[in-house]
Amino acid sequence: MTDLTSLTLAAALDGMEKKQFSSAELTDAFLKAIDQANPKLNAYVVVTADKARAAANASDAKRASGKAGALEGAPLGIKDLFCTEGVRATAASNILGEFTPTYESTVTANLWRDGALMLGKLNMDEFAMGSSNETSRFGPVVSPWRRGNSDASLTPGGSSGGSAAAVAADLCLGATATDTGGSIRQPAAFTGTVGIKPTYGRCSRWGIVAFASSLDQAGPIAKSVEDAAMLLQSMAGHDAKDSTSLPNALPNFRAATTKSIKGMTIGIPKEYRVDGMPEEIEKLWAQGIAWAKDAGCTIKDISLPHTKYALPTYYIVAPAEASSNLARYDGMRYGARVGGKDLNSTYEATRASGFGREVQRRIMIGTYVLSAGYYDAYYLRAQKVRARLNEDMTNAFAQVDAILTPATPSAAFALGEKGDDPVAMYLNDIFTVTANLTGNPALALPAATDANGLPLGLQVIGKALDEETIFSVSAALEKAASFRAKPAKWWV
């Protein structure tokens, strides 16, 4: 029999339906793989083996009685940002201590409703702030990929590094993730997986630890475009508990992956050709354009003139919202607490020991740009630029059906390589942040490997609420790219 852990979500569900194997067998295979790999990769911060086995047995019984859900018996990994009833949720931060929610996030509740089960909680950058998964209280995640013949530990990207590494290393069928400035798409591109940030409001934010409320959006990381469509189908949907949740009906995302893209117009933004971009990224982009042409698309050069302001705008808006959101962590009601001689010193001591350096940096930036003397000069101006970025997208989508760009400016880098330079780290998000600021859906898919054998990804950006076109275009590119590379299992 094929190694069960190497199956795609679609193939695993098909195999269970045909009684080739059970959810219990599949779950045991993943738990064994996690036992072997996690000491080296550090992808999981909690493994819920007993809970997973019990859920798998229940799923097998449900399938036998003919009542299988859309994801019945599928073992998934859950990013530690999602609240999971009875299972610790820390956002990879010391300040939440051993916080164990008494409730379930809407996104995970939707997955359990459709029959999926949880293998455990996945590592991430603290409060989702980071592009390399090096800010976690649990230590960095190590990518399953290696650079050529080097043994150097590589980043799986961030903040959803645990999710991407677990999917790439076959430690789950798929994983939940979140994207505030590229935290689904950049890790997906770094690890040869597929990740989609849906339209802002498609997935409920209720029960997800907040970073920047106007930017955060949940989505899946998966092994294929079809798998990503299936997971998003379950994760998304209106939620009255989230005031930003969209009431729009969900289309059939999986069906969209089989639609022809002949006759579509694909936009190529000139502003994404940045100085110093590696030749292999340029070459990949040109190849992606050629594949779209071969599939019957018209290619159109477009302009998104305010793109150069997206990154600085993001690094004003996101820290400002983080500063506001993270003010709730004071050691008084839940999470870690460090006592002081009075209330203020307790706050100070708790936050000083509870928040890591990157989180402290962003809180300070956010507090500064929101302060009385600087609010107009920074935050208000950033919101005006954000409106211009929205206009750019509206104008572009009046001419094209989707936009094609690289997903990242490079392949994965080594852990520790950029940690001392926050600006170099922030530049990882140069191709991804615009879609967060405008709320547009965007997907990263693997399309090639570089000279060292590391994955490189393309990004497809769509109109608001038009994930269907993104899935259609991405599936066509995936078919043309025929990306089959997998990391060698050096950890076994």
C-alpha cells in the first residue's frame, strides 16, 4: 500500500470511501510520522494523540452508517492561533501561559462539523508576527527542505511555519493557517505547498487570537490546489459572532479547479519587477506567463502604481492594530502573570517577560504611530494610501480576471540569516502585503525549484469574492508546472 501520509486530502478521502483503509489507520500513520519527525522539525507544539484516535474511530463509525461529512476522518493540523476547546492555545507567546480555551474557534468548529479531526497544534511566530518562525516561544520550526548538499537548517517561512512544514513533511493532510501580510502564502512558497488567503471576511475571525483585525484572515495550507479548495469550503462561511464576516453564499470551490481558463485575461503588474530580484524568480514568472498563454489566456501588462507604498503602509497599520489588540494582555484575567509592588509594575513585569522582542518592537511602533502628535502624520496617512491601493486593484480588475506575480522575492533562507535585520525580514512580504491591505483573495502555489533544489512559488491574486477564478487559474498553472519535488526525509 502507498504510504498513507503521502496522500493528498482528496486521495485520502477517496481511499476511505472505497474502504481501502480507515481513518483510524490513517491517523495512526500520521501520529507515527509526527513522533519520528517532530523532534527535528518542531512543527507541532501539542500532539493530541488520544483525542485524534477517538475522533478517527467515531468517523469510521459515521462513514459505516452512511453519514460521512465532506472531510470525514481527515487528520489535520491546527495553527496555535486558533482556540480549540480543552486544548492549549498560546499564539506561541509566553504571555498566554498555559491558556486552555473553553470554546472552539468558528473555523475549527466548521472543520469538525464536516468530519475532520485534529492531530495537534502547530508552531508559529509569536502572535503571528514574523516571516521565518523564529519568534516562537517554542523555538523555530525547521523546514523539511535542505539547500543542495548543505545541512543548514532553513526557515519554513512565517508566521504559519508549523502549518507549512507539517504539510510539506506529510505530518497532516492539510493545516489551518492565518495571513496578515503573507503568513499563508510565503510559507507555502518556501515549502512547496499550496496556501490561499481568501477574501477578507470569507472566514470568521471569531476564536482566532487577534494580531491586526482589519488584515487577519484564516485560510488553509494544503498539498494541492484541489485540497486547498476543499479545506476552504469547510473553513469559510458567514458567522454572526464576527461583525466583519461576509454573508455571501459560498460557491463550489472544488468544482472551480476543473474549469477551463481559456479566454481569461491575466494581468502582469510592472511594479512587481523589483530591483535585485533573483534571476530565477524572473525566469519563473516568465514561465508562469507562458503557461497561462498556453492555457488560452490573454496576457495584459497592468499598473498598480501605489505598490511601492504597500510595505511601509502595512508596517504602520499592522503594528497600530497590534498595539490596540495586545493591550488586553495584562496578567489580570488569564495567561501568565508576574507580580509587582502595585498594578502598574505588575503590568510592566508581565508584559516585559511575556512578550518577545519582535512583538515588543511592533507594539512600540504601533503605540508611537497612534500617539497624539503622530496620528495624522502616520496612521491617518497610511489609511489614505490604503484607499489608493484599493483603487489600484479596482482599476486593474476592470481590465483583467486575475493577476499573476511571484509569491516571494527568494527561496527559503537559513535560520538566523536575517534575524538581526528587521527590515530585511519585512521585505519577505513585498509581494504579499497588498492583498491584505485591499482584502483581495490570493493564492501561492509551487511551480519550480531553484539551483539548490528549493521550491519557488507563483502568486495568483483575484477580485474580491472571486476565489473561483483563483482556483481555476491556479489549478491550470499547477497542471502545467507538474511540480513533484518533495523534501528528502532526512529526519527519519
